[in-house]
Amino acid sequence: MEPAQGPHLVRLYVYDLSRGLARRLSPIMLGKQLEGIWHTSIIVFDEEFFYGGGGITSCLPGGTMLGEPDSVVELGNTEVTEDIFMEYLSSLGESGFSGESYHLFDHNCNTFSNEVAQFLTGKKIPSYITELPSEVLSTPFGQALRPLLDSVQIQPSGGNSFNRHSGPS
């Protein structure tokens, strides 16, 4: 069956990795209010695409271990075909978004979502997400935390630079 032609909706799934703890503890730990510790993914072509220590991965929407997102942001529509998008993801996985390139503050899931959103729609993801690392690092706690986190290496899972789900659609 041929993939549907025409515009495809692009959505951003936003997850709070802290499950509400950032909202409660950030004033004490950072001296400023954070609403969450954000993980994002892009939903397009009936798949959820995200980036982490294992490289670029996809699954059915809501199929990550995080479950359902805390919020969904509609980014607009794309005219990019699924084939072109898959080629783009493959090239990203071979260049800047391999598992080895992952860095918690500087090159993470939100960096990936922002870049993919711009490729598909010409729009960036919300700045409250992309500015979170610098917001945390601007605090005394963040400055003390940075050397510790920089010394921790994420161990890539190996394998392909882009791992597409193989389950039923």
C-alpha cells in the first residue's frame, strides 16, 4: 500500500522525567521554580521518534517506557514524505545523533526534537524546553552538578544509528 500523500501532522510529545518532583523540589535545590525535567519526541507518520544513549529510535506513539506524554504540542503539518524523512533520520544517526554523541545537557532528546521539528515544519520546539539545561546550569547547584554529569559517560547500546520499531502498526 502506498503511503498517504499530502500534509502529515507533526506533534511533539513532552514528558516530565521527574514526574512532578522538579516542580516541588526545584525551589529548594535550585532557588528557582522548574515545571519539569523535559524529555521530548516527535510524532509523525504514526510513529514516535526520539534520541538517547542508544541513538535515534522509534516506537508506536506512547510506546516508550514513559507511557503517555504529559502534554502534546501540535507543531504543524509537513509535506516531507516518509521516505525522505527516513533518509534524513538515517543521515542524522550517522552524523551528529549517534549514541556516542548523546550528552545530557548539550546534545540530548530535546536537541534532536528541535532539529527534526525544524526539518519537518520550519518551526522550533518551545523555548521553555530547549532553555532548560542553561537554566539549571546557571544556578549554583547546576554549576556544582555539571562536572559530575560531564564525567559520566552514557553507554551506547550499540547496533544501528537509527533503530526503527518492527512491531505492528
